[in-house]
Amino acid sequence: MKLRLFFSGLALLISACKPSSTEPAAKAPGADAPAEIAAAASAKSGKPQVLVANYPLQYFAQRIAGDAVEVRFLAPKDEDPAFWQPDEAAVAAFQSADLILMNGATYSKWADKITLPESKVVDTSSAFANNFIQITDATTHSHGPGGEHSHNGTAFTTWIDFKQASLQARAVSEALMKLVPAAKEAMEKNVDALKDELEALDDRMSTLSRRLVNQPLVASHPVYHYLARRYGMNLKSLLWEPDTVLDDKYLADLNGILATHRARWMIWEGDPTKDNVEKLSSLGLRSIVFDPCGNVPDSGDFMTVMKANVAALEQAFP
Ligand SMILES: [Zn+2]
């Protein structure tokens, strides 16, 4: 079976998210990828190969499995893994993996076009699939090399609802324990520690949510739906990047929102340019970073980035 069947009902919704600029290099390698590519891409360590769809899953898998498996995250650092297109070697690596940890929620747009070995695929968000958020008002735009895309369809930044992150960590641990039963005991300890930390973040955000009620907020990009839902944030999104040069058109979009939504804070995915901070400041908006961390951070790891995100919000809303 093709992975696309998992998403059958969503096929129409996500079709808008496919980059239009380039045809995927990995158009249809299917199971008949050249043997030498598959061989080159597969195990070098002799350990079970675990391929992951994004950095949060890489972090979870590594924390849980330690060195019992080799965790491989193949999207380049400068790309959004959600809109990345794997090349032929990457596709071959996925197809010869021992376990493929997917984010689910239509995260990996590429998975719609590529045949993956069904028995190896684990959808880590399936436990809360009936709670996914559907976005219907997003327009097409582009960031990074992936070409144009839209955020219409299922919201996919699932893990910044830390309760959902904890469920994903559990799904990762169950799959890893099945893969390497001999390491089960250690993995159970590791996943408990990880879930404790995720739940501590959830507690801090839940405490904070009482102070966020009735605070209109603006986000630079539509990636915070699950964060906003779980922690009661009144958030409206633009389609900006931290380094977008804010010309009159962008500022008109913002002023359109501010007319009815008197936000004092803008939430960015990464550090905004000094220029952008100043421009917003002149409109009475202060800048704060909440990095969803879908790809490998420049420094620290998933947990340190999330702790910094929550601390920044705590500071902004003391
Ligand atoms: Zn986008």
C-alpha cells in the first residue's frame, strides 16, 4: 500500500502545499530504486536504521533509543522539512529503513508522492488524529528552496502542544521497543524522563495561559495553531519570515490585523532582523521568538529551544 492512502481524505486539501517550482527528483523510484543507491544509503553502522520526518522526532528517537539504533534525519538544515523534497538517495534510504517515524498530520508533503514500505512506517500523531486543526484561510507563499506552498489543510506543527508532543514521544518509544526489544528497559526509563520534561513544559504553558487570556497576539507565520489552541492564545498569523523586508505591503497586512486585533506582541519563528524589530516597535509591537524547531537548531537541542521559548513568553507576560 502507498502511504498516500493514509491521507486519502486529505489529498485535495494538501495538494495546494506541493512546491510548484521544481519536479521532485524522486518522482517514482518506488521499490525499484537502483540497488547501488539503496545500498549506499543504508546501514553503515550495522545498527537498525531509523529514519525520521523532522528534527523533533530525531530528538525523541535519539533520547529514547540512545545508541541502540542509528537515527537519520535527512532534510538539509536550511529547509523546512515539511516542504522538503527528498532526492533519489534519500528516497532509497527511506525505502531501506528498518523504521520510518513520520510526524503525521500531513507534515511530509513528499510522502504523498513516494511509495514507502508500509510495515515500517509509524505515524506518531495518530493517537490524536481526530483532534487535528484544519486551516482554510491561508494563502500561497514561499520560503526557502521548496517553492510556493500554502498552509491550507491540516495544521502540522503538532509538537508545540506539549501534550501532543508527549503522545508522539510515546508512539516513538513503542515503535523503537518493537524494533529493539533487548533495549526495552532502558528505553522505558528514557521515554519517562523525556515525557516528564515535556509535561513540565506543558505545566508552565498552562500556568502562563491564564495570563495570556484576552491578550491579542500576532504571529509571523501560521505555524502556532496547536500552541494557541492548547494554551488559549488569541493569535492571528501573517506570512512573514524573520528576515522579510517589511515594505508597505507587509505593514498594510499587519495594520489590517491590528485594526481589530490590538496586539502588543509579535511571535516569530526565529530572531527577527534588527530592522524588523524597530519597524514593529514604532507600531507599538514588541517581538518575541517561539521557535517551533522543526529543523536542527543552530545551538542547543529541542529541549533547550523549547525551554527558551517558554521562558521568553513567561518574561513577556510576567
Ligand atoms: Zn509557510
